Amino acid sequence: MADKIPAALRERLRDMSFSASDAHDALRGVSVPVALGRRATRLCVIRGIRHHPAFARSPEAQALRAWPEFARALNARAIMSDCIPDMTGDGDDVPYCIWHPTTAAEDTYRELARRYPRMVYQVARACAVAGYAALYRELREAGSVLPDVAVAEEARACGSGEVYEAAMGEPAKYRVMDDYSRSILSDPQPSGLNGDTAVRPMLEVKQALTTPSGYEERLFSDGSDDDDIDDMFDMFAHPGFEDATFDITEDLCIDELASPEPTFGPADLAMAAYLAKPLPADLPAGNKNVLILAAAYAGNMDRYARLRRPRMVDGEAACVARGIYHNPFFATWWWATAMESRAEELLLPREPRRHAAWVARAVHARMIMSNDLSRLTPEVPREHLPYLIWYPAVATRSTYREVARRCPSMRAAVLRAAIYTRDRVLFDELVDAVEPDPFLLGEAQAHDQAVDEDASPSYFTRRLLERAEQLGLAEAIRDPSGAGRWSSAEAWKRFNVRADDDARFGMAPTGSWLYEEPVVIGAMQDPGIYNEAWADASAAELFASVPEPWRPGEEHGGGVDIDYEKWPPR
């Protein structure tokens, strides 16, 4: 592609400098920045082109046409301004979204479909936005388009009743437009409405541009040292925007100011009702993310496989890890779908490395607890080996013994499993081969306290302390911080899986807080028992189960504690 780009434009696309004022001028449709290397800058230019017809027609904007993402924006703006551009046949300059921020006249879309048959589904989608029922019927009667669920969801969101009824009245609907990849599927399959469409109201939700910092991969690199611009800030790198689930306009809805945070509305409430009901063939309007998180948390394969998006939503990775731990069938499904026939390090390639590790560790842990070590091979990366291998189930002694033999780096985890299960035979086999640490000692002491707070230290506690004394670790092992010997990144290991009323080193009892919307937590936070990840759906479970009058309103600050004294109302 680089050889087709004029030299002057190529240099501008290599220039990684950033000017906030220039970027804002691009957003306002005033001028095109000279430096276009930063993606944030290019997003601003695309946004400016789409929203400002005169800017799009200017010579300086037209000079960008050699770069495909600019060409698509220029062509989309031309179409929405009722001017059909000349486009090549390779598709690099064919826009996906041709209905935002404005729509063209019905005749423009009709002529576009005639001249460019490959864009007929974009035209059908534009009909759903603009309410062009006559043109939509023409396309269907001519057999030019299948009834697409994206058209139906768009028409529902935009109030285009005739188009919606026409699409929903078909005996079968298909998923043709893929808003995640901005593509028209070549082999569309039957589908119901599934909340996979970036409908027009969603495009009105803007995010604010911020100043990018740190390293960013260049579009063109000559290997020179200046490719490492801002390298001293690499660990704090930020592109100046947040990636989103959808980007059908290719500008990530970037703007000078962000839209207010959306509130939990009637559509979201209708969607949340399916937390405790079978999913319908056609999902209602609204954000399905809470259903995705709940399905992952529960390890519900059928619901999760239907609802999940190509990229995980916030909190999903931790919920998946929890679901895998508690559902062996979910673990097997994950292995078959995400790991089979590929190197394990490619698990979830589009997710952060940490999230992929959470899922991989959970899969291996669940297999171990199910006494299946067929996947625990020397090829497994060390970062994918789990620590928690004794909850919510325990394996046999022979399984744990084999884990310790195959993976010496997991001996501490096996020793802790022996402490948790009170297996003195396995414990004695390993205790002299493992350096005692505060996490092992904490597990032993937690069991002692659970049995009798006033009882003498157990055999396991005494042996760990004796071993620590032999190694000169007597003081360090008693220090909750580890006296600097153990990494703070392992602090989550201090938590055990026993319920603990004060939740200091154990899991808190089931939550009693009820919020005005269902909340599912999935994050790297305490207690982090799932190999540093933690997931909690108790607030969503409570929301789904209580009578509607119990749910708090805004006057309660968004949440109440069900203590049966102050709440619920009597």
C-alpha cells in the first residue's frame, strides 16, 4: 500500500507529533493537521470530514484521498451530501456507514444501489435510519437483499415502523451486516435480533479527545531511532481515546467534549429482565452487556455463546474465569473453542495479555480439579499455570502429586491444596521442597481459626513455621507484607476461599446491597482468588430476584442495604 501513497502524504502519516489545537481544528472542520501519524489525529480528521461537508470538499481534505480510511470518510460524506462519488472496485474506498451524521435523499440511495450493487445492504440500512420504506420494499421485491437483523434493529431504534414491520414480517431473518468488523458477510446465516448492531442513537454518544502520550506503532517505519518517540513514557502510553465495541463510522465518535454518562433506562430494564428468564428469539432493544457478564459468571455455555461479542466487554474476562472454575463443561468448551488447533499463547489474541492468562489459568485449574492432566504439558507457558487448584473442587492426591512432578513451579500451589484438604501425606511429601511463604501459613492459620480460635496451632502451621525457621524466614513469613521478600503482585494469594465476615483475608458473605441497576463485577481486585481475578454477581442476582417495589430509586443514592431494618419498606 505504501508505494501508492504520495511521498508528501506518506511523510505526514509518519509524523508522530501531536497538536491539540490542530486536532480540535480538524474536529471543527477548520483545517487538516500536518502531522497525521497519531491515530487520534486521524480520528479527528475523519470526524471533521463526516460532520462538515464544506471541509470535506476542500482541497486539503481531498488531498488525503490516497489513504483508504480518509477516502472512505470522504466518500461517505459525499453520499450523505447527495453526490455519488467514483469509487474503485477493490473496496478500500467503499464506506460502511453512509447514514451518520446525516442521511441522503431517497433517490440518492436508489441510484447508489444501482451503480454500486455491492453497497445494497448499506442502502437498506440507510432506509431503516431515514424511514425510506418504499425503497426498502423495492430492494426486497427485487431480491437484492435478504431480511437483515441489522436493518430490523436499526429501524426499531430509529422509529422507522414500516421498515421494521417489513423486516420482522419475514419468515426468516439473517445476519448480513457485521458492525464489529464493518463488513458484509458473504455467507449470512439465519439469526434473530441479538443486540449486535451499532444503531444510530449509539453514534450520538461521544467521547472526548485527550492528548496522546507514549509509544504508538507507526503506519510506516524506516527503523530509525525516532520510532521510539516518548519511549520514556511507554509504560504510561495512551492513544488519546478509548477503543469501543463498535466503530462503524471509523471515528470512534471522538469529539471535543464527551456525552453525559448514559443512565439506566426502560430499555436496559427490559434487557435486564432476561437475567432470570430464557432468552427470546429476538432480544429487545438495549445494552446486552450485563447478560454477557452474567452468562460468563455462571458458565452458561448456550447463553454465553449466543450473547458474546468478538471482543470482551469490561469485566468479562474475570467473569469467564469464575465461570470456568465453577463449571467444568464451560472449561471444556473454552478449551475446544479458544485453544484447540492453535498455540496456547494465541488464546484470546485480541484481548490484553493479562485477560488471556486469567482464562488459560482457569481452564487448567478446572481440568486439574477434574483430575484431567491431559492438557498440562511442557508447552504450557508458565504464565498460564494456575495457583488456585483446590476450589471449588478438590482433586485426588494422586492428581496433585502428578501436578507437582510435571510442574515443579506449581509445588507451592499443590502444597497449599494439601493444607486446604488437610492431607498430611501429600503435605509431608512436599513441605521440604517448597519455600514456606505467608500465603501458605495464612491458609494453615485460617483453618486453625475456623476449627477453634483458641486451639493450639495445627500440625500444618507448626511444620511451616519450623521450615521457615530452618531457612531463616521466621520473621518474614509472619509479616503480612512478606518483608519485601515476596512480590506485591502476589498479594492476592493472602486471601483464602473460606467465608470471612470482615473479608480481611477471606471471601465476604453474599452481598446485600441492592442497586437501581444490576451490577456484575469482574476485575483485578481483592480478594482476587481466581489467580488475581475476582468476579461478583451478587448485586445482579439480588436485583433480578427481589420484588420491583424493593428496588431503590435515585432518591436513595442509587443503592440500599437490605438489612430488614431500614430496607425494604414495611
